[in-house]
Amino acid sequence: MPRPSRERWQRSFSEWFDWALMRAEIYDYGRYPVKGMGIWMPYGFQIRKRVFDIVRELLDSTGHEEVLFPLLIPEWMLAKEAEHVKGFENEVYWVTHGGLEPLDQKLALRPTSETPITYYESMWIQSYKQLPRKFYQVVSTFRYETKATRPLIRLREITSFKEAHTVHESFEDAERQVSEAIDLYRKIFERLGIPYLISRRPDWDKFAGALYTIAFDTIMPDGKILQIGTVHNLGQNFTKAFKFRIQGRDEYFDYPWQTSYGISDRVVAAVISMHGDDLGLVLPPEIAPVQAVIIPIPAKDPSVDPKIIDYAKDALRSLQESLFRVKLDDRPDVTPGEKYYYWDSRGVPVRVEIGRRELDSGTVTLVRRDTLERKTVRLQELPEEVRNLMSQIYDSLYRRSWEYLRQRVSRHASVEEASKALAERGGMVELPWCGKEECANKMAEALQAKVIGTPWPTEPAREGDRCPVCGSSAVTYLRLAKQY
Amino acid sequence: MPRPSRERWQRSFSEWFDWALMRAEIYDYGRYPVKGMGIWMPYGFQIRKRVFDIVRELLDSTGHEEVLFPLLIPEWMLAKEAEHVKGFENEVYWVTHGGLEPLDQKLALRPTSETPITYYESMWIQSYKQLPRKFYQVVSTFRYETKATRPLIRLREITSFKEAHTVHESFEDAERQVSEAIDLYRKIFERLGIPYLISRRPDWDKFAGALYTIAFDTIMPDGKILQIGTVHNLGQNFTKAFKFRIQGRDEYFDYPWQTSYGISDRVVAAVISMHGDDLGLVLPPEIAPVQAVIIPIPAKDPSVDPKIIDYAKDALRSLQESLFRVKLDDRPDVTPGEKYYYWDSRGVPVRVEIGRRELDSGTVTLVRRDTLERKTVRLQELPEEVRNLMSQIYDSLYRRSWEYLRQRVSRHASVEEASKALAERGGMVELPWCGKEECANKMAEALQAKVIGTPWPTEPAREGDRCPVCGSSAVTYLRLAKQY
């Protein structure tokens, strides 16, 4: 049996990813006759659901209210905020006909929902006393992408866009909300064992209509950067565009302040990519649809098999009683080896093997998915041992993935050094920066990389650090990377 | 305080319904600048979520697998099954442009998903050994309705369409699945206290592409019929259209059999309409976002108020510990009367009033939402009493709504009698029927009603019953009603 390996990814992560999605029946991609759209299959759907259960739990517990806004946005509404529509008009799908009739107005499939949500907030909220309000929805959004599409990473139908939208009475309150959102996203990614870097996007690459954008990026197994979450301070841009004013504390009417923040299918892409290996998925136990699978091993003497099955059923019951998501795979016409292969590719954290030896000694053999280490324990200790293993697996996935990321972030004094680091191990490099867009673009060009932004929280440059392009004193550091 | 009344509905149910949706902040309708689309507000979203949690629970526990298919369906795919496209082509929204470019193929917003799902089933399923398979998804579907739209009842964006799709190796198996689906829908509606009638739709009104359609209808407070669920035996119509064949038990390849069944936002519309009264919503406790609200009543002597609040917090804790969804409404600047009005309109099943009298005697006063009956109980008994009240409320809503429906269904020998019954109390009438479409249409015309179908399970006519139009022997009974 091949040992789990992370090295193979670096040769061909993209092939591995496509293979793993199909092999584990996550997301059927590339066969739908519309580019950039695929199908969440039953097993993948359960993973997606558990990831977004975590998102919902954290949002609900911090006063966010789930809502559902229409998919179709009239052209004039999308166009209300000038920067916003400029950013999106080239990548929006348009509905133009109902039945055989042309519609009297073009309707966009939502690319994001700042505009309809602000429109309603202006009707729902009259006074600072009603603030803050925090709304969110989990919906499909659509982008007519011109870049190459990829399953879960760059889709034209983003099937799981969690977009949050908040309203505040002051700039300071909106700033506090940006911090809360960043904390929430930290917690989400921590629970999934996805390591991240937080950057402020450069002004020329912020969300269309925002004052500024903070982004979470992770480093994928091929060394490229994937944006996995963004938080925007929208200022008063949308409230002014929609003439949405409220009565303020000082009795005057004024435009309230907004933030918005989103994460998508990419979270699922990241959790699969970050932890998987040659055998397929390795899932953090919290989101595994099946946390333990019991596999009976037929004995040499077939008359023993019914006893093995009964014993396996005891194990099943004991894990069910402890509320694990557990399956007994007693398919008679499938070999244990085939079953291992099947469940390993699906990332089930713990395998429980039960054969004659286990039956005779009152034990079970546990195999952890991430290391394939085996351990024999007494049947009575099974729930406790599975719980421990699951916690060890999570810790180990978490540590390993953070280590992987940390090894791929470095700060350099010169473009040459940075270039060498990027070529060697991908990831992210940081260079001192004077703050000028022109210098940033030159660095990006020299590195054949993209400007990711500057560290968040903001980090002033050390005395003496100089922009490698223009030589003037640096104000902070610029992050660059090859990006999805 | 106005007593709950159901009579008002019959004067103006439609106004009541619009008022109740806005008053309780369920669904903001009529203000979105695209007809037939609205917004699920936070409170409404929680009700919707709990209704669909029941749907998911029942489907998951019977081997249905949740999936997610694309929204956009290419024109050629929708057109594969000839009857199907004929039924939908006049009411589909078409996406024709991506950004500023025209697309090379028109894409329909899904009106329903038989076509893409059959397309994938044909790739996923090769053999009878993989059958039955049961898929479902909960998605937005779109119909360019030409009829008058109404919130949750006739939308152009149906925001919560649960569509199930199953595949079987034989006609008999598909028939068994139709029965299972009917049983599931019975259970869903029973849990919500929605009474129903099950009919087989006439052949000229079945789902486009089905062999036949079984429908669940309820009778709304204005006496009109609302279709709340349908179950279709699709035969081999879609599998043939998609050349989807499997290896059968007999080694030959053949087209498998399919069923599909759906319910929508209308379930929420029905549960709100069926149980509500003049004060607003009355929710079955299982789906109530707040099951009990605690309202402190200020004392004449304000120095006692902190003690009342502390006592109310004891009550809160005791209900929280028993896992009720409970709120303490201690807003200082709102009168108890305003609070009653607020929570009553939201349908909270149990109100807990706590004032000086309760504080001094170690009791609390409970008011049940459906009857407004009051009852004082000891604080220690609060969780037990709330549990009992909730169960009594459910029983009473259930009984009352079934009684309402039963009183509005009757069988008649003549069109005149039937007409009189319809005029008096709305609902459904049954007339003996020879089976000819022509006679059905004449009955419908005479009654100014719609043909709903025939009783399910099929009921043969009694000896001697004759079709009131042509006078020949009846084969069964025809159901007619005014319908939404």
C-alpha cells in the first residue's frame, strides 16, 4: 500500500485535486455542458454542509441574522454605486427574457449582494437605536469568469457564498466590525486546520466599492496562494449611493457605515487540499461525514465469520451510543483491501478493523487515516480511544499545515533573494516597500508574481529598510506570491 | 384586547396574510423592483429553516441523499424530453449574456431539475445493483408566472423548492417509491398541523413529462385550495430521452424508472395561514424560533423591579436548561402591552408573565398563544408546564385545522348541490364522474371551479352513481374547487 505522501502534490497538485474530488465523490466537475459549473455529490454535500454549519454557528453566536435575498438584481440597482458596477459589469450574467418575451429590464444574476441589501436596509433601519445590524446569507453567486475555471477554486457558479453585511452608526463601529469579522474568520479556519495569512489588499485591488479590503490567503500544496476570505470596510459608499440615512445620536440624519465579508466553496477546496495525501482525502474529524468505519476481516475458517460480524455490530453500537458518525461496512462481496481503499480516499479519520484475532482477544484494531499508524485496544475502550485519536488527528493536521505555511513565508531585502525563495518553494515573499503602486508593479513583474498586499495588522518598516525598486525609505512590507 | 378570531379571514384573508407576513417580519414582499420576488427576513428565515429541517430529517432517514445541481440549464438539455419542455418553455427565464458578450447557448434558470439530474444519473449509475437511488436538493427555482403573483404562494423566484428525484429498476419499484413519497409528505404535513387532501391530478393537468401526478392540497382560510406538494411517477420518459440505460437483473440493458416529488415555500405559507389569527401568527411549537417569551411586569413600587428581573432570569435559566428556545424581553422602554402585541404577532406559543404577584408567591403566569388562556403555576414546575402547554397547543392546532378542512369537503349527486356547497363554504366538492375530460370541463365551467382530480387512493364509484353531465355510469369521483 502506498504511504501517504505530500511530495507528489508538488509535482502535480492540480491533477491530484481533480482526482481526489472525483474519487471521493465530492464535486462532479468538467462534465456539465456549461463551463465553470459542477455538481455537489452526496458525500461532498455532507462535507460542505458541515463546513458551513461551523460558519453558521460562529455567525449566529455573534448576533448575525440569516436572511435570503433574491438572485436577480435589476441593472439600475447594481449600477447605483459607481465603482461597484465598474468592478462587476464585465463579469455578470444577464437574464434578458421571460418565456419568449424580452424583459423590460435586464436582470443580473447576483455577483454579490451589497446593492439589494443596502436597498432594504434603507427601508428597515431608521435610527441609530436599531444598530448595529448584521445580516448574512449563504447562496449561489455568479461570475462570468474569463480566467481558466477550476473545480471549487474558480467557478462561474459559486455554489456556497456566505456573504455577511453589517450596518453601523459610525466609522469606529465599522472598524470594530472589521476586527470582529477577522476574529470570526480566524476561528473558522482554525477549526478546519487551514493556515492563513492576513493581508491588506493594495488599493488598486480592493473590493469594488470598498474603502479597503482585508484578505485571508492560504498557501496551497503547489505553493500557490489561494484567497479564502475577504473583509471589506465599505465606508458610506453604498449608503450614500442608496440615500440611506438614519437618525443619529446627535439628532441629525446621516449616512450609516457598512462592512461586508465573504467566504466561499474555496474553504472546502482548501480543507481538502491542505490535508489530503496520495490515498485521497484526510478530513478533520469535525467535518467528516463518517468519523469511523468498521471493517470486518473474514476468517480463514468461514464458520467464524458470523461471530466476527456480531462482534463488529457490538463495536458499531458502542460508537453510535457515544454519538460518533460511524459506519459498518459489511458488504459481503467486497474485500477488506477494497474497503480500505474506498474509505481512505474519502478521508474517514479512523478505521476499525475486526477479525478473528480481535474477536478472540476482546480487542479492536484502530488505524488513523493521517499516518496509517495501527493500534490495538480493548473493545470497552473503543469510544474513548476513537475520541483521543480524532483529537490527535486534528492536532497533527493543524500543526503540519501551519508548519507547511510558515516554511513558505519569508522576508527579503532584495528582489533577487525573493525570486530565489519563490522559485524554490513557492509561497509568499515580503519586500520592503515605499508605498508607491509603480514600485509594487515593478516588483511583481520582476518576480512574475502578484501583489498580495501588506501585512495585517499594519507593520511599519524597520529603520533603514529601503524599497528595492526606488531605494527610498520603506514604510511597510509588500507581499507577493503566485496566486490562483 | 381582541380575541383571536378566524372569521375575519374569510372577509379578507389575502389582506390578513400580507399584513401577518410584514407584521411578524417573515417575508418582505411587494417592494422589490422585480415582480414575484421577496426577502426572507431574519425571523421568517428561522421559521423556514425549521420547516425544512423537518423535511430534511424525514428524507435523510429514508435514504435520500442531498445534492446540489447547477442553476443554469442549457436550452438543449431542457428540451430533451418533448412534453417537459412544452410544459415549461413559456415560463422559463433565459440568461443570454455573460458580461457584455452574448452566450453561445441560451441558459434557463432551473424551473425544476429532472433534466440535469437524469443527465448525471446516466453517468453515475450503470447497474440495477446501484438502485434504488434517491436524491434531493433544496434550491431556488424560477417560473416566469403570467398569473398574479402572491407572497410565498405564487412567486417567480420560488426560494425553497425541495425537489426529490429517484431511480428504480422496475415500474413496480417506482410505484413503491410513489407510496413512500406520499407517506413522507403525510408525515411532514402532520408535524406542521397542515390538513391535506390527496388527489390524482387529471391527465391533462399532470406534471409535464410524467406518467401521472399525485398532489397534496390544503384548504386555505378563504376556502380556496392550495397545492402544497406533488409526487410524479415519471415512468421511463426522461431515461429514454437521455438514453440512460442500466444493466438489469436479467442481464439485458434497459431504461430505468424514475419518480420525482416536490414541496416549496407554500408549506410555510400554509402553516402560517392555517393557524394564524387576528393577532398574527400562531406557530406550532416545533417550528417556532422562540417557543416561550418571558415578560417582566413592572411593579407599582419601582424598587421591587430589580427583584422581578432577577426572578425572571431564574425562569429564563430554568427554561434554557430544559433546552427550550426562550427569550427574556427586558427592554426597559417598552410597555408589557407592547411586548405582548409584538410577540403575539410572531406566534410565540407560550408567554410567561412575571410581576410582583408572581415574585411574592413563587409562581409564574403562563398564557398560551392559541387560546390566550392564562394559568398560574409554581416556578419549579415551569419547564414541565411549558412542555405540556406546547403539546396541547400542537394538538389543538392540529385538531382545529383538520376539522376546518373536513367541514369543507363534501360529495354531491348534482352540480347544483355542489355549487351551493362551494358558494357557502368554499373548499372541495366531489361529483360522480364518467372519466371523460369533456364532462369534467363542463362541471368545472358550471361550478366556476377547477378540476382538482380524483381521490387517491383510487375510489371506484358506488353502483348507481352517474356522471351529472352525460348521465353514464360513473367510474370514480371528480374533485373540484376554487384554486390558488
